[in-house]
Amino acid sequence: MEHVKFDQIRNDEDLARNFGCKVNDLRRLTEGDQRLLYLTIRIPKRGAARRGQYRIVYKALDQTLRLLQKNLASSIAARVTFADHVQGFVARRSIVTNARRHLARKYVLTADIENFFESITIERVAAAFRGLGCHEGVAQTLATLATLNGHLVQGSSASPVLANLVCEGMDADLLALGGSYDCTFTRYADDITLSGDERVPSGEEIADVLARHAFVLRDGRVRVLRRGRRQYVTGLSVFDAERPRIPRVHKRRLRLLLHYASKHGLEKHFERIGIEPENRYRELRRMEGWIQFMRSVEPRRAAEFAAQLDDARAADARGLPK
């Protein structure tokens, strides 16, 4: 599929031609019961305080719908250049580049938006498409393809970039608020961060900006992390002026795990800590995933851990795929 030329589409026929599908496909996906197009997946939330709570995401069951949403995402990304303070779901930006904007500050304020995707209605999505040059009817069709039950779909490939589009006004207001306090502002999806060396905005000011744009501050409060205490931005420590770092607790846990594994062998170590045989490959993949993630944050430390894992494999990797 080629990228959608939003400002050149006048009707559903043009839209189908751009998508490389049939008009009947568009009608089938927009006029029927949308709930039948998605599989509901409940993912347990991590942490003792959230035990029994679930995060609900949706997976499109229809291949045509999945392809259309993927094409929408890439078409918008090719058309729109997001400001530097938008750090989530933008090419060459990540939780690492986000954290890098807030290194070694006296104050770090973090806040979360409650029910981020669910707060973005089909009307706001249609308005975003009109802002890209779409005709009214086409904007409504695209908004319907990108939403479920009148809201952005948690789990759709199109939702993150559409959320960034919808949030442009809110981001501009938060940037201005941060500027009035001489603070740096970034947003990574629903995670808001402002940092500075003099002072930061109040929770009430943040909540007011969110409310003006139909969002709600999670738990009605912000967290202000002071220099000298642990400061985290999108899960990374920002105390070091040189670069973000993996939190010590995660490195300590992985170091200890790899120490025993390299000493006794992976298989014996997994047996020792009570991991059932059918779960050991998944545990190994989890360790490899952590090391791979660390390469983008602390490459030297990641190389040390990778060498330890190789030692553990050499010691005893019987029964575990290489």
C-alpha cells in the first residue's frame, strides 16, 4: 500500500483506491458491529497494589482492518513532523531520548493521564483527520476505522500517532506552562514530565491544562522528585548528567541472577529458584530481553551481562534452546 494522500481524497471511492481495497471493505468495516472485529485481551497489571486489575487491549481480527490501520499510522508519520517534546511513538525517539531531556535537574515532575486512549473520542479523531486536509465524510470514515465504541483503540497500530495528533493543543499549553517556570517539558504517550532547577508547576496547574483538553490527571496528583533522591523518567534514572541509566534495583537483580546461573548452569539455577521446566525458556528469553534493552541505555554494562549469560549457557544449558 502507498501512503494515503489525505488532502486528495474526496470520497470513499478515492479512499478505497488509496488503500488498495474495495469500497465494500470500507463499508463492511465501518457500518457493522465493530465489536465483532476485535479480540479483547486482558493483561494483568504489575505490582502488588494492582493485583486483580487488568489493562484491556484490543487486537483486530480482520486482516484488512489491520492493514488499513497500519497504513494510516505510516501515512500520518510520513506527513507530520512532531515537535521535540513529543517523545513517544516517533521515529528515532524512545524512553531513552525522553529521559535524556531531563538529566541532572533539581526538580523532576511526573504525571500520568488517566485512560489516555479511551479519552480520545471519535469526534476528536475526525477533527485530526480534517486537520490533515480530509473532506468531512472521508474524515468520518477514517475516524470510524481507527476507533472502537467511539474511542481510540488501545492496541491499534494507528492509535499512538493519532493520539499525538489530537494532543498537539494540549502539548502546546503544557510547553507554555513549563516555559513560564523555565522547565523542560516532554510527553511520552500518557507520561508527562517537566523538569527544572528553580521550581515546577503545581498539580492543579497540570490538571487544569489537561481538563481544558478533555483529559484527567491520574489519581488527581503529580509526583515531584527532588535532586538527591531517586529521580526516574519513563523508567530510567536521570540523576547522572551524562546519560540516563537503568535503575540499580534492576541491574542488581539481573547481576545476582546471572552470577548464580554462570556458577551452577542455567538449568540447575532455574531448578534451584523453583522455575518449572515449561517456563524456563520464557525466563531465558526475559533475561535476554533485559540485556538487549540495556544495550540502548548502558551498552558497556549490557556487554558484561551478555558475557555472563554466555558463561551460564556454557556451564549448563541442557534442555534450553540456544
